[in-house]
Amino acid sequence: MSNYRKIFYLLVILALIMGCASGGKTQKKAEMQPSGTIHLEEWEFMAILEGDFGHGTLAYNNKIYKFKLKGMGALGYGVQKLSGVGHVYHLNNIFDFPGSYSEARAGLTVAKGMGALYIRNDKGVVIELRTHAEGVALSVGVSGITIEME
């Protein structure tokens, strides 16, 4: 079995484990109503340590809010551009949106890829994204993203 195939299977197993570990703490998706929609673009640079920067928009209460993001993490290698669209849940006040979000991740991007991202901040706001990535990157680990309003 090639090394790429072994890495792929390892990442799939890690993603399944991480997904199952967080499943019991949230409501079923069908029961949750999104508070808003989100779009973001982010660049990730990884060489064991990871750095992220990007920007995005949040549609909430019939208004569009612009934000920027930056982040740090560990255990990755490569460069990728990440675009995502999705929903924000449990947002009752726009002032609860900015702040620090954490994520556990496992991913592999070669040229182009698709995935999902699920992050949560300390105020209970959840961002769930469908992502499209371009570049070459392997990431396994934990990272944090800080969102600031523009």
C-alpha cells in the first residue's frame, strides 16, 4: 500500500473519530435554525506550525457584516487557499460573533479538494462551512481562529 493511501486512510479515521466525539453535544441539524449565513476566504501556511489569514462576510438580521480572521495552529505542512460558505448558529447578538474559535482538523489537499469545517467560540456561536481548497497541504491537529469585525 502506498504512503499516500496510508495517510488518506489515517486522515479519514481521524476525521470520523473527531466527528463522533462532538456529535452528542449539539442539537440535531434538522432542529437547529441558522442565525445567519457566512462566506469566507482564507490562506493557510503550514510547516509544522500553521498561520491563517483571511476575510469574509456574515449576513445576519438583514445586514451584511464584514470581518477578518487570523489563526494559529500546529501539525500541518503545505499551503492552501480555502473558500467556504455555510451557516452560523446560536448567534443572538452580533457582538457574540467576533472572538476566538477552535477546531480539530484532519485534511489533505492536493490541487483542489472539498471538505467541511465546524468551529465554535466560547459564547456558543457555531460556524459550519462547506469548504473548497486549492493548493498542496496535509493538516492534522488543533488550531484556533480569531474573528474581528471590520
